[in-house]
Amino acid sequence: MVFPLGKTRSDCSGFDQLTRLAKSLELVSFDKVDIDMSGCTWFDANMAAPLGALLYRASHQLNNVRILGASHRLENILRKNEFLLNYGRLPLTDSNVTTIPYRRFEPTDGRYFVSYISKYLQGRGMPKMSAGLHKKFLESVYEMFNNAVIHSGTTLGIYSCGQYYPNVHRLDFSIGDLGMGIRESLRRKKQLELAADEAIRWAFTGTNTTRTGPIPGGLGLKLLADFTTKNGGRIQIVSDRGYWELEEGSVRSSLFDLPFPGTVVNIELNTADTKSYRLSSESNLGDIF
Amino acid sequence: MSEKVVIRPYEVVGSPLCVASEDGERVYALVRTALKEGRKVDLSFENVSILTSAFLNSAVGQLYREFSEKAIRDSLSVTDMSQEDADLLKRVVETAKSYFKDPDWLRRAHQEVLGEDDEQ
């Protein structure tokens, strides 16, 4: 099969296109899968994470996956972030050092993920963030990774990729998984039947969590939302047919026609932010418990 | 009176990055054993640079499943923690208390959300 992949930004239409790719690949095995990027005039590099997840699944179904027709410029971007190394290209040095390369992790690779983020965020082309912002960003991406580990039940891995855009002071970082998705998690663990966009909204509300076992939870996404709002950044979540976006305190959500087979979280960080990142309360160490 | 047991997440995890739930489990196992032995525990976060709610839920939050608030307050102390990490831990502790106090609170919280929807 041939899938023409057009302009792919971290937005609703970019993810919508990936849901269509997911559907096309769903039942294909022992076949040729050609991703035709000849009509792709822009590809947000962090979107390599969800695209990589879908193509990994296609390879896992024993298809021969090829990426064809990408412009020279696009090839360079996707070689610099090492995405195309999975499809027969050679690496290209990221001389600007603005890339957090594409990687696939097993759920048990928590420590490897930690070293990966620490290593690439310190690149000389990466933003010189305030200490508070740097710490909050690290906490946020670890929370995202933990969410995928704890909630997705993925057996095909967790995918990540990031790109810094120095001219606009923005760092985009995406984590995707091929797990059950938030809607299905809610259905299985809380017996709640919600539409996919409502399910994402539920996960961000109050103290909600799909945790039912001995370890409490439910803070990761709320902390992420609090932080992003204060930072002036953006979060996007795609899970099943749901699309949910928080930007400047405003939420936008919608339903795709087709599902994404897992969950993707994209965080866009405003790297020029110099605010302090204390939570609103000021807890006394003697009065924690 | 027996001396406080000092448990250092930095040493238990082997890193200043206390982020993974499984690493929190390792800390929890030590704290739990000490508390069950009736010992007082000082959780020293010296040299820890990054903490997540997932780590703290495992390391500390789940103590509320087994021990009363009073037992934890009387026996567990925290030192060498930055103000912002203390704020995060406080939030984790409040969430854990609610989680274990009322097994049905999540469903009710959801119903509240649906109620809000109806008004829109």
C-alpha cells in the first residue's frame, strides 16, 4: 500500500492525518508499506514520535516499510533527529543541536529515558532556561513517561521526539504509546463509558485517576496542565478518537473520525519564560503529613 | 529511645532523579518495614534534584493504605527538601488521604463533572 503523507504539524489536522494512516495500516501484514512524502511541505519534527509509533507497529506486522519522496530539507531534518535511521538512512549531524532525537522505549526503560532527556536537553543549541523552568519541564516529561508506563498497558513501546525552535522560543516534545488509550482505560478500570474527548477531559479534572490499586495517582496530568498554563505553553493530547488541547488557559477538544491506536501527549514549552515555579501553597516540612 | 532511621532516596534510587514509580516502590518498602517495626523514619531528600508525583505516590502516598494519618505524622519526617518539592509532596499526601479514605470518591467526582456539563 502507498500512503501519501501531506503537511504534518502538531495540530488537529496533523493528528487527523495520522489517524487515517493508522486505519490504513491496521490490517496490513506481509506487505509493502510506502509512506509517500512527496507532497509533504512541512513536518513538525516532534511528530516523528506518533508517526514512528504507527510505523513500528506496521513493521511489527512484518510489513516492509519505506519512506519515499521527502524533500532534501525534510530528509535532513528527519535524519538529524534520527527518525529516518529506522528506514535505511544514515545519520546526519545536528550541528545546531536543537533536536531531542526520536527514540523508542520499553515501559521498563525509565532510567534510560531519564538519561536520554538529561543528555539532549543540555545540548549547546538547547534553550538556556531558568533553573526553575528547566526543573519543571523535566518533571513534566517524566510525568508523561510515567503516565504511559502506568496507564497505557502498551506492549509495543513508548515513542518520543523533540525539537527546539530558537526563533520563536518554543520547545516541542511528544511522547506516544500504542496502548489502550484513556477512553478504554476508563471503561476497563472505572466502568465509565465516555466519548474519547470527554475521557481526556475527565483525566484532567479534579482528583480523577484511573488508578484503582494500592498506589494513589491522578496528579501527573493536572501538574502538567498547571505548569503549561503558567508557562504560556500548550499541551495536546490525542487518544483514541479524542483530541484535547490546552493553550493559554483555554481548552479545545474534538473527535476525529478514526481512532489513534494509543495516546500521544505533546507539550510545547515557552522557553523564554522566567517565572518562578512554586505551587500556590507554601508547605511547611513539619506539617506535610 | 531508638534512633531515627534515615532513608535517603538518593541512595536508594542511586541517582538525583527520583522520577519512576518503581524507584518509589523501593523507598516505600524500606519506610514500610521501619514503620512496622515501630521505628521513626527521617526521609532525607538531600541531593535529590527532580521528583515526580509518580515517585512520591509510590514512595509515600501508598503508606496511607496501611498506616493511619496519626501513625505517619508521629513517625515519619521529611528533611532536606526544597519548598517546591515540599509543596508537591503535600499535594501527593492530600491526594493519597482522599484516595484511601473514600473508595467511591472518584465516581462521585465524575458525577460532579457530568453535572457541570448539564449546565453548559
